[in-house]
Amino acid sequence: MTSGPETLQSVFDRTFADLGKAREAFEAQLTPRESGTVSSVSTGVAHVSGLPGAGFEELLKFPRGIFGIAFNVDEDDIGVVLLGDYAKLQAGDAVERTGRVMDVVVGDALLGRVITPLGQPLDGKGAIAESARLPIERPAAAIMDRAPVTVPLQTGLKVVDALIPIGQGQRELILGDRRTGKTAIALDTILNQRGRDILCVYCAIGQRASAVAKLVANLQEQGAMDYTVVVVTEGNDPPGLAYIAPYAATSIAEHFMEAGRDVLIVYDDLTHHARAYRELSLLLRRPPGREAFPGDIFYIHSRLLERATHLSQERGGGSLTALPIIETEAQNISAYIPTNLISITDGQIYLSPSLFELGVLPAVDVAKSVSRVGGKAQRAVYRAVAGDLKLAYAQFEELETFSRFGARLDDDTRKTLEHGKRIRSCLQQPEFAPVPVPAQIAVLLALSAKLFDTVPLEKLKDAENAAQAAAAKIPAEVSARFDTADKLSDEDRQAIIDIARQALAPFQPAPESPPESEPKPADER
């Protein structure tokens, strides 16, 4: 009968002995942790005291799951850019250091997803599987790690691919007034990458939620979300989120680039980014400069766009092509922010509101648009026709201005005007309809050979469609040279022109028959 209590007593003794040994072996380790206090909160920013060890751009943790970035690091005060709803904070709340900078989730799990700059999903498809994280602010690749831009990035837009070519690794600015089709050019470029093994990142900065939803729906409808990541900040989000959005999107794109992939990133648009930074700077009492923008506004955009490049083969050979979008006011491309970005980028595509109102879509002003790098990467077959085409189009625009005064025109001037009208018409194309390279070459060679000059203007669009369809008849050995640096021989060129001439034959006006001579009266015989 005593075996039970004795066994239980032994269990207690052994347990307390183990506890005693563990207590003796335990050494308390004190981990210092800095904790600060919110001293004031205003729209999108907060001032914090009591964190003497916090560094510049360090991530700080606030109550209720809100984070912030240390922006102004003074001796007794830290100005923090909030990345959440500032209405949930109040003076006296505790603040903790995280010891790290702001980072974002990267990896293949993001393809096809719509996320915030914090990596939170917005598409209702569940949580994102995290494989790796990268800081949103990273140094650009060193000069010795870069390679020349040698491969073209086909946009599917005839006017861009022929006259303002873009290369993989280039930074090409898209600018123009409000509602002139800037986003449409970027969207068509994304759609044209389907099947080309090029990943895309679209960054919407301060856009309306309805506009972003429509764009995502178009990408899904066209099958482009399979290779696209969409990073979104809406217009009612805190300005801190709009500020970090392009940097987070660039880190996502850089992860693919460093893995040897070719990536296209669109910033839509950096006007909202600049305004968000100005708002934050003025709230943090930074001195304004030209047009009320702080002096470092150039630096925030240059360090962003400098990350777009083409890496050398030793670094994997990946590329990151940037298409920043900027909005001008009253066609003023010499304003502060547009001139900043024009000087940072490798060229610009300018969209004219007057062309847009005339229905010339895309409304690209060829005279004010330029590509400083892409011409070296442009395919040889394009270079064979682009030079003459651009010169003829520029002459047409000059003559068109003078012809409006009603001056009498000679035959050569009239022919130049008619040829220019057909160039302008053939360079137009509808949205969501990128044109493949062979079809573009067939149309451009037909234009350079002036095959469209005899086609009536009202039949020109049907004639162009016929020429594009006839591109399927181009011999395979000829079309194979479109993707190489080889120039087209005279025989290849003539073969394509003959195919286009045959396709355009039904649209040529019928030759006028000579009037029949009337029979003479009998008395004159």
C-alpha cells in the first residue's frame, strides 16, 4: 500500500531537482531595447522623441500595426513618414525600433498579383508566399557591371519601334498633358511582351482605384497578368506609401533582373510621386526650393531611374527597362519636374494634345520625341527605312503648317503633303492592338516605296490592314533576318515590296478610260 505514495514522492523529488538545476544554470540576459514616444502627429507624418540610436530611413514600429520610416533624424527629434492611417495614432503612443530598413517581398510568387508597396495583396487571392525580401532602397549597379544596350524592346507601336526605338535596359520617358494616352502606350508595350520572355512590373502611384481596376481587368483579359506584377497606391493612401511605391516596385523588378531575366517596369506616374514627396517635405519643415519642391527632388528620381540597366554577362545578363510617365501642364515640357526627368532619362516620347484632339492615336509628336540609346539597338531592317521616313514626316509637318494659309502649291509640294498624310495615317493604330515585326516592316517598306500614295485616304486603313495580312507571305528565310543585325539585301527588300504591292492592288484607283470620240456629222465627212 505504501508503494503508490513513495513512487509519487520520487517523481516530485526528481522534478524539483531538475527545476533546481535549470534555475541554477539560467543566466538572465538583458537585451537593451530603445523605446520612444510620439510627440505629435499630423497628416502622413509624426514626430518621435526618445530614440537616440535610430538611423536614417530605419523602419519604426508604431501601435496598431503601423510602420514608419525615419526621415528627419535630429538630435532630440525624429521626423517619421507614416506608412499607415495616421488617424489611429495619437501623442504619447510608444514607438519601437526594428533595426532594419524598409523591405518588400520578392520572387515568382508575385507574378499575376496586385499588391501594395508593403507587399499586402489587393486581389483577394490570399496571402503571398514569401521566399525572399529585398530593401526598397538599393544602390544601382556599378558601371563595370553594366553592358551596352544592344537588344531592342519591341512595343508593338509602329511609330515608336520605327522612329523612337527603345532598347532593353533603357530609360524612356513618356510625357504629355493630362488624358493624351500616356498610360495607353505603356499598356500596349506590356501587352506586346506576351511570348517574349520579358516580365513586367506596373507601378500605379496615386491613381484612382477605378482606373487601376480597369487597367488590371484589361491585362487579365489580354492574358498579360501571367507575366506582370502590379504595385498599387491609390489617391487616398498616405503620401508615405506613394513615396515608397516606385522603390518597392524597382526592388521587385531587380530581383528578376539579377536572376538573368529581362524586365520592363512602368512608373505611372512620377508626377504624383514628386507631389507626395513635396507634401512630406513641407510637413517635415524642409525648406522648399524652385516651384515649392525641395532641392533633393532631382536626387530621389535619379537614384530610382539609375537602377534601370543592362547587366553584363558576368552578372547574369539581365536587363531592366524603365518607362517613367510624367504629366505636363499646358504643354510646358520645360517645367521643373519634366526637365529633371528629361535630363535623367535616355530619351522621351512626347504626346501632343493637338494631335490627340485630331484623332491621331497614339498622339506621338515625332519632332519633340527622341531616343538617345535605342537607335543603337534597333534592328537593321528598321534602320533601313526609319531615316527616310522620319525626314519625310518632318518635311510634311513643316509644309502642312504653311499650306493652311491657302498658298498656291506646286506639284512637288502637293506630293510631299499627300505622302506625309499617308505616313501619319499608317503610323496610327488602335489601343490593345500591337503589331508584330513582319507586319510593321511590310507597312513601312510600302510607305518608303510610296505604294500608299495612290490609295485614296478613305481606303487607306483597309489597305494598311491588307498589307499587314500579306506579311504572312514573306519567305521564312527573309523574316528570320528581321531578328538579327543583318541588313536586308536589295533582293529581300524588293521581295517584300512586291508582296505589299500585290496586296495593295485592289485599293488602287481604276485607270481613267479616254473619252470616246463623237461621230462627225454627215456634212463634215
